[in-house]
Amino acid sequence: MRAVLQPRACAIARCTVVFALCGLPLAAQNTSNVSQAAFGAPTKQQIQAAEDAYLSGARLLDHNDLAGAELQFDKAVKLNPSNNDYASAYALTHQRHVAQLVQESGKARLLGQNEKAETLLAEARLLDPQNTIVGKHVDSGTLPKAFRPEIEPWISQAPTIAGPITLLPNPGPQSFHLHSDEQDVIRKVLSAYGIRATFDDSVQRQDIRFDLDDSPYQQAVPILLDMTHLFAVPLDAKSVLIAKDTADNRQRLEHLLQETIYIPGMTPEQMDEFGNIVKNIFDVKQVTVDKSLGNLVIRAPEQTLTYVNLTLADLIDGGSEVMIELKLYAVDKTNQRNIGAQLPQQIGLYNVSSEAQKLVSANQDLVNQAIAQGLIPAGSSNITIALALIASGVVQSTLLSNTIGFFGGGLTATGITTNQFPTFNLALTASDTRALDDIQVRVGDRQPATFRIGQRYPITTASYSTASPAQTSALAGVSINGVSAASLLNAAVGSPITIPQIQYEDLGLTLKATPTVQRSGAVKMHIDLRIEALTGGSLNNIPILNSRQFASDVTVDDGDTAVMVSTLSKSESGSLSGYPELAELPGFQTATADKVTTSDSSSLILLITPHVTRRRSNTTAGPRIAINLPEPSN
């Protein structure tokens, strides 16, 4: 069986291995036999040194040192050309090294490092000038001078693996007017184009008529094989094997190519989806999804792999990216005005003589001492004595401090009290809070994105307690080894423990966006915005949250701004404190009443602007792929 490694240029980096018919020699084995014939059988020292070099190369390959591994494998090939494993290891490592250089060059070019990209491509060209991938990227001009001394003479002598078998029919149209059995017609048609036909035992000899004028090989042979329900397998450039077109024959005879398709930056779920597409759509049985390396290993006919590459290239390279710019304006204003005169609301009356008598009676000892010392004249009235006591500071009276006036005289003298003295208010309390949230999120086409800013606040939703100690009255007088059974039970159970159940709430701003880039250039977005904060209140010791949430779909042109939500809430409240009727008259409110006015306003504006930063191909349809479905079995 011949293994063929053929790199191919495509939007997806890949390497291809072709499995041909059994019985064909290995290219690497042929090269080893030639080297062995030229240099003779290796000595024991050379065999041992080759084995050591091969093991060193394997260790370097395990550490991803491809250049060092390639040198060690080449050394092993030179020391022991008879070992085919050394030649195969060198050839595979060489091709892998070249592919790695091409991939690194592509990454550098995407990052704008053109000089580094050209340097890596030039190095890859020096290692393998005939590589088709390198030839697509490197011109045929002079290579950088820095790499000329590194050209090794043994590079051109390295064992190479042949490419897939390609038929080379004679060009030019041919005309056919044949009436014979299948094998004879097919043999004559293929001979006209210079192709030799070999038939499998499954091909029958049935008479057919084949009439076709001025048709090239690419048109005539497919028509003939479709008429006879046969298929052709190339053996070399000028010969094919013809067999009945059945599933067993195709599995037994058809050449399969093994291709490793590298798909960087994909999640494991996306890798599984790509594998299912290849299996179900193209009816490929041998598909291996390597999620760790990010590649698909596929074994299928060459034509099927071509269709797979066209489909996956459109799926992988077709994604767009959108930068969503969201601005949230929140303005809260509070104004409180207190203007007017605050007059007494309550007036009290008391008899001056009676209150003076009470004050003198309550402080009779002090009065007697003051009279004895001559501070108060003997025979003074109770009012005079009370005023003297208050003036000296010995006695304090709250009643007198609240008195605003007297009227009457003698025994009818009356005092007027109030609960407050008149005041005039002229006050303004204002608060203005403004908040601006400017959020920029870059999202892939049809991919959800979540942005959160704030804190996670713990809220106790419930609680439960462990079991309390059991009643121990029934165990009174019971002891175990001299220790009271009740005390042992209480010690085992312990005191009850309260365990709360905590639920965390995301306080702050949470934005969820899913954009879809339409072919017209507009961007359709699903926006889910939520703002949560604490109100400061609670219900059953559970905090109350103030929540604002908005969810909607909106379509906006690239670069345009749309107002998605705008709210305005305003409340006013006022209180008036004054004399009835008089405080309600215009012009008398400020002088006779105290008026307090409070106004609250809150506004919220949400602006959103999408910017398409990466646009997919604007083709309206992908490539048309012909898929031959298997015929239903009878």
C-alpha cells in the first residue's frame, strides 16, 4: 500500500494522505533501497548511532521541535538507509515542518507583520521548493540572502512521497458509433483517448449502443460509465480498472485520500457539528474529530474531499463580527422647597396667681431662708416671691419660658403660652444625579454575548435549624457508669444551629446581545438589558430590589444609532402648615403658613449603535456541489 502526502492550497490549512491499491511500492522504500545499494550495508556502530539519532528525533518531536527532529531523522537515514522507518519519519517531519512555517506565516500576515511572513515563507521554500502550498505564497524570484547559506545539499536527496494517481488522456474530441458488449465498447472508447482498460469480474457482457460526436474525454467517459453503471479506478497515468458501481466495490477498489483539515478557534460543540455535517451530508464513514488539536481527519475519495473543503471553507470563513456600542443615560433629580412663616399652632392660658402659689408652696423652705436673710421682703405677694426665686436661678419654670404675654390684673392676671415661637423659613434642598454607562462589546455573527458589571449580593431566602435537645425529664434518675443519661444526651445533641439558605443576585447592569448581520448591510440585534439595585427597604428581613429590564429585537443600519428605550417618571408632593382659611387666601400663604414642596424626576435613555468590523463574503449562494446518492437496494 502506498502512502501519499500531498499538501494542497486552500483557505483551510491541511495535509492529505492518499491510500492507493495494494501491491504498489513505497516511494520512501525505493529511496532507501537506492541509498543502500549506493553505500553498502551499515556497520553495527552505524546502526546503533542511527537508532540513537532516531530516538533523539522522537524526543524532539514530542517537544514540538520540528527543525531539530528533522535533522536527527536525516542523520538516522544517512547512517542506516536500510531502515524504512527512518525515511518515513524524516519525510513526515519534513512536510510537517514546512506546513508549520506556512501557518506561522499566515498568522504573521494577519497581524500585519508582512516582513516576518515573507521571511517564514522564504524559509519554507528553501526546505521544500516543490511544495504547492509554498508555491502559492512565494514568488519565483531570488530568496532573501540570509537563507542562502542554510541550503543543505541533502535536501534534494530526501525521500519524497508520491502524489495521487492522475490520468493523462489524450486531448481532443472523439466521435463514437459503437454497438457491442459493454467491455468491448468501453475498451474502444478509452483506447481512443490513450487509456488502457482492465475489467473486474463484476463487469458483465451486455450489448449496448453508444453514439456520441465530438466529445472530449471528460464528457464521453462519464456518460458511458453512467450508462453502464460502472466506475473507473486509475492504476497509473494511462490505465484504469473498471468495476460494477456498488458500495462493496467502491469500498474495495476506490482510492481514498486521508486529509487533515485544521479548524482553529472552534469550540468542541462546533467541532462536533462540522463532523456531523461531513458524515451526514457527504456520507463519509471515516471521520475523526480531534478536539484537542482542532482538526478533522477525513478519509474519502478525492472528489468528495473537494466538496467538503468548499463547504467547510464557506462555513468557517463566512462569519461576520459586530461591535455593539451601547450608551445608557440615567438622570435623577430631587428638589425640596420650604418657604413661609411657621406660626404657633397651639395657645395655652393659665392663672398667674395660682401658678405662683404652686411654685411658692413647692419651694417653701427656700422662701423661708430668703425671707430670713432679707433677700425677699416679708409680706411680699406670691407673684413677687416666685419672680424672685426664678430670677435668682434657684428655681426654674418651663411654664414661664413658654409664656409669650399676660393680660388682666390682680387675681385675674392670666398668662399666655405656646408650644413654639414664630419662625420664617426660606430653604432649598436639591440633588442631581447623572450616570453614563458606555459599553462596547464585540460579538460574532449570531453568537450570544453577555456583559455584567456590578456585584453579587447575598440574600437570605430561608433558614432552618438543627434538632433541639430532646426532653430529658423521662431520663431523670437514670445514669450510665455513674454519669447522668440526660447530661450525656444533651452533650451529644448540642445546641441548635441555624443554617441560612443564600441566593446571590447580580446587582448592577447585565447586557445580553445577539447580533445578526444581514446581506443588505443592516444589523438585527436581540438586546436583553437588566438593571438591578437595592431600594433600602426590606420585607420579612429580605431586601427589596429595584429592577429595570428591557428585551427586544431591533434592526439598525451599520453605524446608525437608535433610541431603544426612553422613560421619564416625575412626582410632586406638597404640605401646607398654617391657620385655617387665612393660610388659603392668596397673598397670605407666605406670611401666615409654612409650605413644603418636594419634586422627584427620573429619566432613562438607551442608545445603541452597531458597527460591522468584519464582514463575510457577500455572495448570495455557496458553491453548487453534486452529490450522488446511493441507489435504493432492490
